[in-house]
Amino acid sequence: MQVALGPQVGSEEHNWRAFVTRMTFGFALILLGAASICWVAANWQAMSKWQRLAGAEALLIVTACAAAWLYLRRNAAQTVRVGRAGALALATVLLGALLALVGQTYQTGANTWVLFAWWAALMLPWALAGRSEPVWLLWILVVNVGTTLYLRENTFDTWPLLEGSGYAAIALAVVNLCLLAIWEFCAARWRAPVAIGPRLLVFLGVGVLAAMITVGDVGHMGRATTLWILWVGATLVLGYYYTAVRRDLVILALLAGGVMGVTLRMAGTWLFEFMPDYLATLPLAILLTAEAVWVARWLRRLATPAAIGLADPEPAAASAGNDVDAHVDAAPVVQLSTAPPAVATATATAPWYVHMLLGFSAWVSTLLLLLFFFTMHFMHNEAAAGATGVLLSGVAIGMVRSAQGPFWRQLVGPLGLSGQVLIAVGLALGLSQSQDFVWVAIFMLPIAAVIYALAPHPVLRFLTALVMAAATFFLIGHYWSRVAGTDFMIWSDSAAERLASFLTPAAVVGAAISASAFLLYARLPAARRGAVEPLAWAFMLAAQLVGFRVAGVPVWDVAELWRQHPPAALALICCALLPAAAAFAVLWLRRDRVSAAFAWVVVLGLLLLSVCWLPAPGVALALVWVLLGVGLRRPGLRRAGQVALLGYLWLYYSQLSVPLLQKAFWLAGAGVVSLALLAVSLWWQRTYGPVAQVPVEPSAAGARSAPRQYWRAGAIVAGLLLSLGCVNAGIWQNEGLLTHGRVLRLALTPVDPRALMQGDYMALNFTRALNLDTLPGATLLAPADHPLLPSSAFVVLDLDEQQVGHAVRVQAHPQPHDDDQAVLRLKQQRDGLHVATNAYFFPEGKAQRYVHARFGELRVDDRGNSVLVRLLDADMQPL
């Protein structure tokens, strides 16, 4: 009998190898995609127009062709399946970056909904061919962003989701509900994955309607009846479907949360009419608590062994990162859940979605109770606030230990948190100097610790741990080293101030406490784990929220930072080293199942990558949660880390203190380093750590799947040709207009924000100097009696000797007009009329160059189309 010397397929080390491979590859793709967006937005002038366009198209061609080639591989291993899905996802991001680059190059304006519309349309063939869940989720996100931007720019609603006529909320909900129906059909017909997509679509569809009714301007909406009918109908239909047809408790929790919000709004509207505001808050808090208790009991009743059998459980291998592939031909797609059925049925602990509902209701109930105490002047008196806080905290502790009913146990969270806030207010009112507020944090730490220890209630412990985290961060900020006497406790937008502020050490300390609590949780017996889990999640949330604001410097600037502020440099280095420390900790727990050589390779690779986290420490924090989630078998923590990573990169793009070009270079460099480490890891695994493969006989289903791989590869290539054809047709059209168009100059009014994906621009208003309201035919632009804005019209202009246009009339069509006149398309938007473009994109950091712009030079044709060429000063000189 032959004995395999390497780790077997399905073993702990094999699962870790699969996870490291996918994590490194996925991380590289995310960084490269973010780098491409930052590079486009930077509008780098060191490269010519044609170099930028050709380079972007070349990257798109290489990536899409690589994805098509990977889809041609027969009997592909898991690494190849992950690689082709990742390459296709990167190609879709590069497609969006190319479209943004074209719009930026030819100054098509900041109406970004057009960009997202074309992006969604052109990436649809790839999504259909690849059948990859990440690509479909990206497509849904692009569709929703484009739809929201369109509704914001083309309706009278000041904010599409919460104010105005309600038309925007209805339209967005209908789009997402239609997509949900298509997804569910595909899930029933072709076993499409259902762990993320349907839940996201329910949140975006029904959630928009519930949010509009709950906090929107319902009383002044002309379409309130339609909104109510759509929300009620969608809630009932989806509630029945996800209860009786395909049970999904997460979606049912989302629907229940919407019902709770709507009933709270209805009850509040009625109560505020019949009683004083300060009295109405109490029954609202009671109502919300009662609803949360009923919903929690209903969801837990549904979570029976028979109910859990309706959904596919998570495989054991997924705990070590060996997730089930989004789609494998001739194989069912497994839905991920929070725990295996044996755990879910053997424990009385509520699922995470129940905890979220209870936590949400506790927060809102606490705010209502605090509002009551504020209006009753309890929070204006030191003795009253302190005594009431102690009383409420004592009542909460007593109710945890004595109360039997679920309603009274749920009331513990709002009472306990309100008591702690009132104690802090009482301590603050008793202080004579603002510097003494540090004593509030010092006293609140032991008080919160006592409440945490004496009240074994998960929601109250989570809220109390947040109080402890806030007090800890305040103390760190108070005792943190200052620079030149400046107080860096401020939530600054300046990168230099945030570097020397308390944010980075607070994030490091919070992450260390959270990681230690999660590691301790894994070592404790099941009966004692509830004592540390709320603490771990609370400090994780607090650390990540602070981590969204941390700033960093490249590795070559660390020495200078150390010279100016050694504690800030030390905190930054510690933050960058956190992923390596987390990997070492979880692999040490698995030392009897994972070889020492593999563990050291992972740790050393993360140490090398830590150099890449120095410019953006928030990436390191997000990676800590991913590693802990995988190593400790906590899928929820892993997904929270993935969401945190995407959120941080989004905020990182919007930070004005760090140049976009610098962001693009370090993100691309980190992505390339990750790919290099991936190649080294694969070579090492094949050379020094081979995995004993289990022979698998080729099945008939696998043989039948081969032609479909060819079809998918062909569809990817066809989608690439379609995208390149549309992009280059637009380039050819704009170049023709630049070459043959008529010169027209218009007066303008500038401002300068940052556009989504397209970088910095100067907002332009050419219509202000045209006096359109006084022209013949101006009634064509009058607002209509419906939510959509009027369709476009055309303005005819006379040109003077300097080619400056002066409006003479408005008409419905581009013709007729004289040969010596110019015609431009007018478009009504929410912020007013616009002609030509509403923005001029310029390289980052060049805003001062264009502050003297007074005219815009355009090229126009006889059909009203135009392209903005450049900006001119008051003397008609180019800027």
C-alpha cells in the first residue's frame, strides 16, 4: 500500500492553501481595479491622450483574453476556476475605467449616470457568459448606482430615496424587484447561488420603500398610495415566498425590520398628534421593543431543524477558506450559512440576523428614552442625571437576572445603555473644566466593566462594550503625544493631522483587543464563550470605524515621520504588522494540523506585504478580520472584513489629502507584489509541499460541460469586441466633431468638486449668461406636472466677431436656423438647465489654474451636439 506524503485533499492545510491562493489573487485584483480607477481620475498629463486611451484598451484586451483563455481549460482545477472568475471581474472594472477615461478626455460632463448605463450594458454579455457571482453583484451595483444618479439628475426629487414625490424610490424598488425575480428564477432553474444576491436585492428593493415610508416626507408625497401599495404587496409576496417556497431567514429578518420601521413611523405620527412629544417617546420605545421580541421569537421558531434543511449548510472545509465555487458545471451550488446545522440546532444562541434586529431596536429605543429624559430635564441636572443613570443600570442588571419574559429581557438593552449615558452626562455636568472630561472616561471604564460582568445579556453586553471602546479611545486621544501643543483629538480631513492624531493608535488598540477576544473565544468552552463574543464584535466595529479615517505614508517617508513624531510612526508600523500577527496567531492554534513551513511562508509573505499597507493602514485592519474569520471558522467575520476593505478603498478614493496618482501607484504596486507572492506560493506548493490528489473519474456531465466552456470564451471575446467597438465609435465621433465642428464660445460660472470615477472637475453653468427665460419659445422648458423633468430642447445662438454665442430663441428641434447661427441642445436637470457639458475635467491639483476661466470654447455641429475643447480667461486666452 502506498502512503501519500503530502497533505491530503480536504485536509486543514489543503484548505488553508486554497484560501491563501484565492485571498492573494482576489486581493491583487481588488487593488489593481482600485488603482485603475484612481489612475483615470488623476488625469495624468505626463501621458498624451492617445497613450492613455491605448494603454487602457490594451489592459482591457489582455485581461479579457486571459479570462477567455482560462474558460477554455477543460477539467479546470479550483485555482483555474477562481482565476477566470477573478480575471473577468477585473476586466469589468477596467471597462468602467475606460469609459470614464473617454468621458474625461472628451469632456462629456459629470452626468455619470450615462457612464454607468453604458458600463452596465457592455458588461452584461460577460456576466451572462461567466456566470460568476462577483461579476453579477458588480453588475447589480452598477445598475443601482446608474439608476440612482439618473433619478437624481432627471427628477424633481431633492434626494431620490427620502424626499420629493416618491417617484424615484418607486422606480428604484421596481428595478431591484425585477432583478430579484430573475435571480430567483435562475436559482430554481440553474442552481444559481443565493447566499448574497437575493438578500442584497431585497435590501435594495424593499428596503428603499420601507426607508422612504419610515423617514421620508410621506405627508407631502403625491404618490404615497402607490408607494404604500408597492411596499405592502412586495413585503407580503416575498414573505410568503421566503417562508413557504425557499426559506431564507435573513431575508425574512430584512422584511421584518422594514415592518418595524414603518409601524414605528405610523404610531409616532398618531401619538404626536394626541400627546406631548416627551410622553410619546415612551410608548414608541415600548412598541419597538415588543416588535423586536415578537420578530426574534418568530425567526427563532422558524429556525428549526426542518427549516434549516430547506437551505444548504456551509461545508466544513469552508471554515478554512475552502469556499464552494460560485458555479461549477454539473455540480450544485451550495448556499453558505452562519453555522453548520449541528451547531445551529444544538445551541440556543440567536442567529446573527436576530442579534442585528435586537441591536437595532435597542439603539432606537435608547434614543427614544434619552429624548424622554432630555425633554424632562433629567439630562440638565447633575444629580438627576447621575441618580437616574444608576437606577436604570441597576434595573437593567436586575432584569437580566430575574426577568423571565422575552419582552422584559429585550428591554434590558435600552435601559442599560440609557443608564450608562446618563451616568456619563451626570459626571460631565459635575466637572468644572473641559480638561477634566478625561475623568468621565476613567470612571466609565470600570462602571461599564461591572455592568458587562453582572449582566449576561448579549445585546446589553455589546452596547456596554461599545461604551468601553469609546472611553478607551478617548483616553488614548487624551494621553496621546501632541505636536507643538496642538490637540489632535479632532476628526480632521488633513492627512498630516490624522497621521499624528489618536486615530491610528486607537484603531490598533481596538483591533488588538478584538482579535484577542476572538482568539480567546476559540479556546473557551462553549458555555463561557458568550462572555467575550460581544466584547470582540464591539471593539471590532469601533476599531474599523476609526480605521476608515486613519492615514499613512509610503515606506520611504516613514523615517521622516519617525523624526517628526516617533509615536505616530510606531503606531503606523504596528497597524501594518497586524495582519501578519493575526495570521501567526490563528496558524499557531492549528499548529498540529498545518506544517510549520507553510505557516512561516504565510507569515513572511504578510510581513513583506505590510510595506504596502503603510500608505493605507485601513487595508491592514480589514485584512485582520478576514484572516481571523477564516482561521477561527467565523464566516461572518470574514465577510465583515471583505466589506470593510471595499468600504475603505471607496473612502480612500475620496480623500483629497492624498494625490490620486500616488494612490494609483501604490495600489498597483501592492497588486503586483501580491501576484508575485501568489506565483511564488504556487511554485513552492508544487515543489516542496505537493498535495496528494484523489483521482477522479471524468463524468459524462463533465464531458458535456466542455462545449459550454467554448461558448463562454466566445461570448467573452464577443463582449470585448462589442465594448471596444462602442468605445472607439464614440472616440471617432468626438474626434470628428473636434475636427469639423464649428467654434463657439460661451460665458460660464465655475466651481470644483470631485466626480465619481472621473476625478476633479470644474462645474460649469453656460446657461446663466444666456437669459433663456426671456427668449421666444422658453415655454418648452417649463416644468411639467409629472415627476420626470421635461425632455431636451434646443437653443439657437448668434455669434459675434469673437465667436461668442448669444441666445436668440428656444425651439423643439435643431432645425431651422441660419448658416451663420449655432444650435445647442438644452437639457433640464434637477439643478437647472444645462447646455453642452456641465463640467470640465482637469488634472488633480490644477484647480488654481482654472479659477480665472470666464469662457468655454466648444466645437458644435448642426444637430446640437458639442464637445468642450478648453477654457478661456476674460481676454479669450487659453488656460
